[in-house]
Amino acid sequence: MTMVSTVGFGDITATGQLARVLVTLQMAFNLLFIAALVRLFQQTLEGRRSPRHED
């Protein structure tokens, strides 16, 4: 998870199992949140590019 989320192996590390679980959950949440923002931004751009059909 550390490599996938690109947070690195820095000097500050979680100690204890509970802390590691919480940090892992935080990394997963951050990845999902950023992916959702990128998708929302992409949909917004696609909506502006496509011609609007009026019936």
C-alpha cells in the first residue's frame, strides 16, 4: 500500500498494529478520494466539450 499510494518510506512511521491499520485505511481513502475528484473533473470537461442535444 505504501508503494501504490506513493507516500514513501520516510522517517515518520506508524508504530503498533492499530496505527498501521489506520494509516493503511487513510492511504486507501486518499487514493479513492483523489480518483473520484479526477473522474468528476473529467466528466465536467467532457460535458463542456460535447455538443448539447436539444429535443
